[in-house]
Amino acid sequence: MKDMNGKSNHESVNYRKIDLTVVYLANFINILIAFLFLARMFDLPEVENTLGVAVISMGFVLGYIAYLNKKNCREKWETYLLIPIFLFMIVELILDYVLVLDFRSTIIVGPYVLLYYI
């Protein structure tokens, strides 16, 4: 498909910026998760909640980037690499913010941690 200037969509997308955004977000998510664990250790629920919302928001941005990569026919790994992070954020949103479950002290924590490391 071509835009108004006759360029294909693939030519008008700045993939370098998208890729750098992914790198920055992934690293920033890991840093925030480290602080989130510290907030949990020091019993700071407000800080933990705020950091959790920020992390989930960034995960959804990564999900959107996966969609853009798929839409622009980028290599499969550039799309599929982001999907587990996005799925983890959906699970996190449901368990922590929708259902508000204390699942970290139950047997559910095993599959949850496994999903995080995938």
C-alpha cells in the first residue's frame, strides 16, 4: 500500500525508532520491576501500585508495537518476541488490578513466575 507521496508504508515507518523504543521500554520495565519488588519488601503498597500501573502501561505499549510490527510485515521474531511480555501484563492486570487476588502466596505463583521468565 502506498501513501500520498508514493512511498510504501514500509518506507514511511521509522523502524529504528520503534526498535529503540522497545529496547528502552524493556530495560525500563525491568528497572521498575526491581523497584516494585523493593516496595513490596518494605511494605509500601501505594508505591507498589503506582509502579505496577506504570509497568503494565509500558507492557501495553510493547503490545501495540508488536501489532505495528505485524501490520508492517516485519520479521516474525520482531513481532512474536513482544507477545509474551504483553500476555504477562494482561495476566498481571487481571490478577492484581481487576480481581485483586493475593495469588503470590498460593500455588498460582508458579505458572505466574514461569510466564514472566518466558
